[in-house]
Amino acid sequence: RYCDRHPEHARIMVQEPLRTSDRVEWIVEQGVRRQHGALAPYLRRLMDEGLLPDVPLPSLIYIIAAASQTVFMLASEVEAAHGVDPRAPDMVERHADAVVAILMREPLHAQKRT
């Protein structure tokens, strides 16, 4: 819901880190490091329990961020390509449900291997 209400946040965060700058360091110090630090133990526990794949933590954090933000950041493209407004209230909820469903799928150790 935050990503829907503030697509400019994702747009800024895509633009600023394209180059090394004092602003990127400030952004990291003001929030990114703290937010990622708070999320890390939770994600590690889910990986340890086999509920999330055992992948590098930065990869997982940015995969989740991209999955959550991109559909809103590129709303006009989504609408042109798929004929749906991702910012419509029902689509916001369906997108949030989709991200959660992908993340909280069947544990890896319980999946059947073919």
C-alpha cells in the first residue's frame, strides 16, 4: 500500500544510486541500513526454516522491494501493456496478496522434486 501511495519513492531510489554520491550515503544512513537491518533477522529465520530460499540476503531484500514497487513505479506501462490500472484499490490489494503468496509458498524442503 505504501508503494502504491508513494511511487515517487521507488523512482527516486532507482535514480539516485545510479552514481556514487553523498546523497546516496545520506539515504543509506537515514533509513536503508536501519530498515534492512530490522528485516534481516526475520528473513534469515524464514530461510533457516526453509520457508524462503537460502539466497544472499541483499538479493532477497531487493527482490522483495522490486516485486513490491515496480508495478506502481511503472503504472502507465502496466496499464498500456495489460489494460489494468495497478493503482486501482482492488489491484493494489491483489498485488499485495500476490507478493505475499509468492514469498510464503510451500516450504522448500516440502516441495516435490522432479
